[in-house]
Amino acid sequence: MSYRNNNYKEDYVRRHNINSKRPSNVTVIPREKEYVENTIKRFMRKVKKSGIADEFRKRRFFEKPSIKKRRKSKQREARLRKLQAKGQI
């Protein structure tokens, strides 16, 4: 008798986000007669837009759940204050 449930593989995929819609890698193919500097700039732009660098910086050190919760609540309050200052709320 097996102790694992039948959906073990599906649970693993769901927990580890293997089949995510967002790709985890960024590729840039150099265009014809394009300078290397421009190719690097396009690559850096794509990395910034995808948020890979921010995610790396965020995950570099472990953040306790309580501190993460506190940080998110402070961000939420700042966002609300900003909207109130604009008069949208």
C-alpha cells in the first residue's frame, strides 16, 4: 500500500511552479549588423522588465515571514498614502 496520494506529481508541479507561464530565462538574438553594446542593452532591458534581477536581490538572503509581512504592509500603506495625496481615494 502506498502512502502517497495519486496526485503526487501534480502536487509537486503545482508547489514548485514548474509549468509557469513566465519563462525563467531571457534570450536575445543579435540582429544583423548590430553592435554588441546594443545587444547587451537589449538584454539588460529584458532582464529588468522580467524582474529577474529584483527577484535575485530579494531572495539573496532569507527573509523571515514576519518581516516579509511587515514590509508588505508598509508598502501597502505607502501606496494608499500616495493615492490619497493624489485625491483618488
